[in-house]
Amino acid sequence: MIEKYNIDYVVHGDDACLVDGKDVYAAAKAAGKYQSIPRTEGVSTTDIVGRMLLMTKDHHKGSSGEGNLASNNNMVIGAQSKFLTTSRMLRHFSASVKAPEDKIRIAYIDGGWDMFHAGHISILAKAKEMCDYLIVGIHSDTLINKHRGTNLPIMNLHERVLSVLGCKFVDDVLIDSPYVINKEMIASLKICAVFRGSSGQVSDEVELKTRFKDAMEAGIYRIVTSPSVFELSTIVERITENQTFFQTKIDKKKKKEDEYYDLKYSKTDHFKKK
């Protein structure tokens, strides 16, 4: 496969990946094309795929029992992430964030950035070409669920924040960004351009004019043509089309992850009272 697809590197987390006692990345390691990255505790691709397989309104269910939170802001997440965010982790992912210098072009673009994918990266790369400093707004779980419904977002706010921070085209993020971009926000962040991607956001014209009213009146509203047609629905469709395969796969991986955390937990015995 390495030769067929002309692969430069094979990347995996630093936890072992064995099948029938054999290292599945042995060939890549022997070819000098294997790279490992530190595991981020609590972030599980197995768990995320499981959330996509559910694709029901139970993932975000309000206290009234309704899945769509259009009239209910009391969110209860059914398929909760194990991810625990600490200030140290945020600092680690924000290591490259620098304050904007004076007299540079600061631009802003917002969205949910759920399941951060190739389509997101392509629009951010294009947006960064049009400015010196790009701030990316990331909407809250409640806000996304209110406007998109079903079980969205698949990834929670903290998971999405770290995903966006890891993108080289992003200079800073605005966490839990407001839906309406008003003049006070524009002035506070010294924004000279407000971008919106041409695809991937479900909004009617009246809603768009409400969200971007102040930016439009200031003449700084810009539509950025999305270079890619890849969207969240593309990923979900691929997962659901192969549901049986992925369900079997994640069941096996889930068992291994449980064993991994059981082992880590057992190593905390020295904190327990005898």
C-alpha cells in the first residue's frame, strides 16, 4: 500500500497497535516512514465513530425529551465524550498562538468545525491567503444543535477547539463565539474582514442578513468560495454505508481502549489507602 499510493509517512498515536500479536505498522517502520504522535488522553476516534453510528436525536436531548433544541436550551448529551480539558492541554495546543502585530489585516470566520476535515482545512487555507491574521470562531454545542438539530455536533466544543487550534492556517480561536457578529465584536477584535464560506452552512437570506448585518454595513463582509465539496455529511455517509464493518471494528477497539484505561487506573493504586 505504501508503494501503490506513494505514501511519505504513516502516522499513528503512540499507543501500541497489535493484531494477532503482530505490529500492524511493522512495514512502515522498516521503511522508515512511520511517525508517532502523543496520545491525547480522553480523545477517542473509536468513540467518535460510535457517535456517528448512532445518528439519533438522543445525542442531544433536552429535558422535555425533544431532540431538537430550537425551543429548549437545557442540553443533556447522551453519548458523552471522555475528553477532559485542562488549562495545560489548552496551552499545549495554543503554543503557536501569537498576538497580532499592529497594522496588519485581521480577518474572522466562524462555524461549528465539527469532525474537522479536509473541507474545513481548504476554506481556512483560502481565507488565510486573504489576510495576515485569521481568527476562527467556534460555536457552542447548544448553538449548533439549535440550528442543525439531530445529534449534532458529533464532537463537543473542547474537542473542536483543539482540532482547529492544530491547523497551521489558524492564528487564534474565539471559543463559544456569538452567532451574531456585531460592531462591538468587530471593534474589539480589530477585524477588517468577516468571511463566510460558500458552502457547509445552513442559513436563509434573512438569517444571514441578521448574523452579518454590521459586517455588511461596514463593507467588510466577504464570501469565500469553498475550494472543496467535502462536508461533514460526506464522512457520516461513508460511516453509515459501512455500518456493520465499522460497528465490528469499534467494538474490538473499544475493548482494547477499556483495557488501556483499566491498566492506567490500576497504576494509581499507590494513592489509595491500604
